[in-house]
Amino acid sequence: MKSSVVHAKRSSSYDRRDDHSSRRRSSSPEERYQNRDRSLSPRDRGYRGRGYSDRDRYDDDRSRNGRYERSEDYREKDRHMSRRDQDYDYDRRRNRRSPPSRKSEERSEEQTSAEPPVKKKKEELDPILTRTGGAYIPPAKLRMMQEQITDKSSLAYQRMSWEALKKSINGLINKVNVSNIGNIIQELLQENIVRGRGQLSRSILQAQSASPIFTHVYAAVVSIINSKFPQIGELILKRLILNFRKGYRRNDKQLCLTASKFIAHLINQNVAHEVLALEILTLLLERPTDDSVEVSIGFLKESGLKLTQVSPRGINAIFERLRNVLHESEIDKRVQYMIEVMFAVRKDGFKDHPVILDGLDLVEEEDQFTHMLPLEDDYNPEDVLNVFKMDPNFLENEEKYKTIKKEILDEGDTESEEGDDEGEGSDEDSDDADEDEADGGDEG
């Protein structure tokens, strides 16, 4: 019986195994997966679920064990935040003020409504009395304002006359050319150029720097003014020398070119001495560079003929130095070609670069005043003369200049009349000579 029971158990186990294997073979993969999930416990099913991470396991272990220990950093952070909250509460309690009463609010409102804020008024400055002259004032209005002022020595009147003088000088200098230089000089002498000598010098230098092609015209203007007022010619020459030295120190070739060209034409007009030209050329060729040689050649073209006439030994030394620079120094090909052209110009006798152009030789030799100003001396440009300054003796100085102006203009009128008389006398002599020749022919 026992053997039959064992046999029955074995047969039943074999049957179950066969059924299970047959079900496994007959079921699809999806059915087998569902059956496996059903057989798993909820906890095991959660572990095998999608998205389960180490953090989740850590939380489960923490909740399961009931233990959670904070790190030392978290504890320190909590202590700091609690201390900060305590300090904030303390400051808020300390700074807390009792709300203002209703009466005090009403009083403050009444005071603000009764006393409007007072605005500070800006002091209105007269545009004439400002340093730069202020806004533009038309000449007609400026003359009308001058006529309304009774005190001719007052600050306002002097400032108005200064503005009018400055505008007149600038306008005349900007209009000058070869054809109208005589008329411009006449109009310029009508103004008080002794008072405005700083502005006159500044206007001439600015105009020449802006238009170097008209340098010979501005040099003729300076020559005429220098014959009547040598201190103005000296001031212009000082500022030119300072400009040249400034450009030489800064390696500013353009400034050196314009200043040296003006100095060369002033030497041609006998305003400056030829020693200044030799000093400039010696300085430029002492340590030759491309720019310095170019400036010296430009200077030689303008004043070479004059130097050949008054100082032939000096000009020979300068050209000998140029020859050494051409053969020994390492300079650019362009500069070497310029030196060769300069030797060709000298060989032709500077025929394209005369000393004074036609129509600009306006000063007689006995009236010329030549300034001997070395290159290396210290000069005061007197920039204070460019701006307005009140003159306590304004009326007296104006009367003095009127006297000087009358003498200068009367001399010019008498000279022109004498020239006309000489012309008429020569015409009469020529007519008499023609009549005598005609009579002699008739007699023959």
C-alpha cells in the first residue's frame, strides 16, 4: 500500500510537470510575463518596476529602519539660517516706530500746502560778457547795442567792440588774395590792429595752415603790416618758430611743412633774416630721416633763390650735405628722387620758384624791417592777447590809434598822388618829345 501511495505521488508530480511544460510551450511571451508578475509579491514587483533608482531604495531603507542622520553641513546651515532670522527679527523690532498720529499728518499736509518749494533761479549771464562771446550776434544788432551804451569805457562796450574787431579781422584775412590785397590792407588798417594783434596773428596763422597754397599772399600781408607795426610782425614770426619747433619735437611732418613754408616766404619778404633759414636746414639735415629730408627740400624750393643771392656759401654747404645724404644715408627711393630733382631745380636757377611773385612786392626796401630771431631762443607766444581783457585806458588808446591810422593812410594817399603826378609828368614829357620829333621831320 505504501508503494502504491508513493507511486501515486510520483505520477501526480510527473503530471503537474508535464502540464507546466505544456503550458510554457503553448503560451506566448506576453502571457508568460503576466503570469510571472502575478506570482511576484508587491514588494518584489516594486523593485523590478521601471524608474526605480538607488535614491528610492535609500528612502525605503530609511523609512523601513526609521533612521535618518543629517550631515554636519546641513546642521551648520540650519544653525546659520536660524541665527539670521533672529537678527532680522531683532532689527525689525528695534527700528519699528509708532505710526504718526492723525494730527501730525494733518499739520504736515498744511505746511506743505502753505509753503511751496522755492526754486533757485539761475543767474542769467549776458552772452557778450562770457569768455567765448556767447551766441552769434548779427553785426547790425551789435552796432545798435553799442549805440545804446552811453559809457564808452564800460566792460560791456569794450566787450562788444572786441567781438566786432575779432569778426572784422577774421573776415578780412579770409578774403585776401593777390588782386584785392591793397583794398584789404586799407580796410584792415581801419581797425585797431594794435589792440587785436593777438587775434590778427592767430587768424593769419590759421588761414595759412588751412590754405598753404596762398602762403605767398599771407606773407605779403605780414610784410606790409610789419613795415608799419614791427611788433606785430615779430609776434607772428615768434609763433611760427614755436610752431615749427613743436612739429619737429612731435614728428609732425605736416605742421613742419606749413610752418617752414611760411618762414621761407617771410625770409623772401625780408621780414625774417636768412640766418634763420640756415639754422632750420642744418637742424633738419643733422640727423636725416625721410620726413626731415622732405621738409628741408620743400623749404629749399621756396627760399633757395633768396639764399643763393644773400648767402651763397651757406647754400653751397646745404647742397653738399644733401649730396652726402643721397650717397651715404639709407633713405627711401622716393626721397632720393626728390633730392635729385632739387639739384635739377638749382641747376635751372629756381626759375619756377621766384623770390616774390608779381603783384606782391608792395613794400619799399627802405621801409622794410627785418627781425633777427634765432631758432633756439625761448619765445613768449603771448597767447593772452588772443582773448578779451578789459583796458582801463580804453578811450585813450583808441584815440592814439586813430592818430596813427590817420598818419598811415595820409602817407598812402600822398604816395599815390605823387605816383599819379609822376605818371602825368612822364606822359607830358613823352608828348613833348613826340611833338619835337614831328617838327624835326617836317623841317627835314
